[in-house]
Amino acid sequence: MPSFGRRALLRGLGAAAAASPFVPLLESTRARGQSVTFPKRLVLFYTPHGTVWNKWLPTGTETAFTLSPILAPLARHQSRLTVVAGLGIPDKGVGAPHTKGPSLLWQGSTLADDGTFNRADCSGGCTYGWNTGASVDQLIIKALAPKTTYPSLQFGTRCGGNNPASRMIYTGPQQPLAPETDPWAAFGRLFAMPAAPSALAKLQAERKSVLDVAGAELAALRGRVSAADRVKLDAHAAAIRTLETRLAAAQPAACVAPKLAAKVTAGDAANTPAVMDGHFDLMTAALACDLTRFASYQHVIGDNDGTTYTWLGQTTAHHTMTHAPDSDTATWDQVTAIYTWYATKLGELLDRLAAIPEGGGTMLDNTLVVWGSELGKGNSHSFANVPFVLAGGAGGAVRGGRFLQVAAGTTHNRLLVAICQAMGATAIDTVGNTDTGKGPLPGLLA
């Protein structure tokens, strides 16, 4: 029997296999020892009115630190956390602090100045236009152009009306995206009809079908070649089996519609915990199904939303309490309880992401969750020391288990750039019209 060379061997496998993506994929995988990669996801998580700094700030060193009372509910995820202390949001543009803060947070851009507001006193209500830039998630989407059913999904609880003080996500200047505030309504939009297969799933299916054909042709060819060539064919078949295993591991998590709890009135403040849970269930399922890779959660608004956290036994609205003097320790203890509850709910979202396996890790390992606020401190309306917590790894781009204390004067624009680069938009080195520097936050990226 004649011996088959590599070209003849490939011809023997058939034109479809020889011309398919299977051959270069196999060669590149074997040559570089690459493992299958999973899509990166980004979740922006907002809560209002800053924090109680001395109850939020961890203690210790960068890699050996103790979480604060407010952050203690996240302890089970500490190895996946990066706590960033000392960042400030540039206080620029029109609008009162609570009004412009939510817009500055994820955009690093100011609200449009319509020229009619009273610069001497915004406390009575300034007039302004929509934001002048895109939010960080949308900048990344524009750079990467992910082929998912939805470019991004916005969720929120009691997020106010359609005005600049109530919108955080923008596709571009003057182009806000309204969050979905009712998870039961959002369920019908996302899961009532079968979703179209994602680009990733389609590619994997195509590759698997090619591998099936190639495997069958290898088996048929084996009986027609010499013993020496059978050794080559067996090695080739073993490589195919290895690749099949890797592709199977790379399949998206099973796309299962979430089972939401019984419907409640989403606009009723007393139902906030149930509404949040519904949003988190939807968000997790949408990311797992690869319906989107970008999601955000907006918890009420930066302005006075009037929410009283009755489920924590409180009787005064959150915003009102954050304007108490520092000497009113009893009130600030109640505010601390609210921020601790925020951390508890964030931990539950992280639990959901960590429960979905992907390869040798979980979906949380391939997701970057960023928790931020529009201010550092409520009663002074300070934009200094704004609290930021990152969770997950963005596929290894961010190394967790760290407490970073940044240099004085560092603005949050550096964090926004780092988010872009961690997600793969490496060409972005400045974000927003408040940014006077360049590059990512030093020490954040792996």
C-alpha cells in the first residue's frame, strides 16, 4: 500500500474537511497549546449616596487585608475582589451633586449646559441637558461589536422618570438608555420566545459538525493505508478527540429561563428586595444564555428618591439620613446598615454568577462586576473617596484578592480606562470629557 503524505492525507479526508475551519483550528491549538477562551462579561452595579467611609474602608495591606463592616458580607468572595480606595470623580459640569454624579460615574462626561441655570445656587434645581458622552460599557461595545442578541441590558429599581438625573447608561451624547424596572415585564421580553443562537454557539456547532465528518472519514481511510500511515491517522484522530473535548467545555452555560418569584408591584419601595432578586435572576440567565455580555443595575437615583428601608426596620428615608451631621452617630449607624445590605445583595449576585461552571472555573471568573456610587459622602456632597469594589476576573485580566489604595489626586477615569482594557478594548486610553490623563489605573490589571 502506498504511503500517504500530509497533503494526500488531507485530500483523502475529503474536500469539506480539508477546506474547513477544522484544520487550521486544530493546528493552531496544537502548535500554541491554547485552551478554549470564554466570552468576557461586564456588569455595572450602582447604589446611591456614597458610603460611610470609616465603616467601608478595609484594613491591612494590598494582599493581606480585612474587609470592613460594610463589606463583610462579601467575605466569601474576597479572593475575587479588588477594593479600590481613594479615587475621586472630577466635579465638573452643570447640575447639583446628586444630579450630575450618576451621569459622571460611568461616563466621565458632563451633562449638557443649556445656558439657563443659576451657577450660584443649584440647590433649587438647575436646568440641564442629557449627558455629553457614552458610558463605559457602550464604549467597549462599540469597540468590540459583540454579536449577541442584545448589545446590553439595563436593569433598575425605582429609577425615576425620563430625565438626565435618572439615567446612567448612554450609547453616545444625548442618547440615554432607560433601565427596565419591572423584572416580570422584562422576563416576557427576554425569555417568552426562544432566543436566536449566539454567534459563539453557532461557531461551536459548525466546528463540531466538521469534526464529526472528519472523524468518520478518518475511520474509513484507516483501513486503506499502510501501518505507518495508520499511526499518523491515529495521532490525528486523538488530536480531534482532544479538540472535541475542548469545544464541549467551551459551550455556553445551559440556557434556562429563570423562575422568578411571585410578581409584586415593582414601583412599591417595600418590594425592593424582591424586585432586586428578580433583576439578578434575569441578568444572570441573560449572561449565561449569551443574550448579552454587558449588563447594568441601577438602584434608585442619586437625587432624593424617598426610599425608606422598612425591611431593615427603618422609618426615615435613606437620602434624608445621609444629610445628618457627622455627630449623629445613631443615624449614621442606620445608613451603615443600608450599605451593608447593598453588599449583601451584591454578594448574592456574585453567588449566582459563581454557581455557573465554565471550563475549569465559573462564569464569575470571566465576568467583571464593578460596584460604584455617584458620591463619596452624602452630607458634604463630596466627590472624593468614592467607593469602588470590583469582583470577578474578566477572564484573568484583573487579579483579585487585593486592596488598592491609590495615589492622591487619582481620578476614576483611570478606573474607567482599566475597565475598557480589561474587557479587551485595549486601544482606549482615555474616557470622558473630564479626563485629563491617559491609561488604566496603575496596578489594577493583571
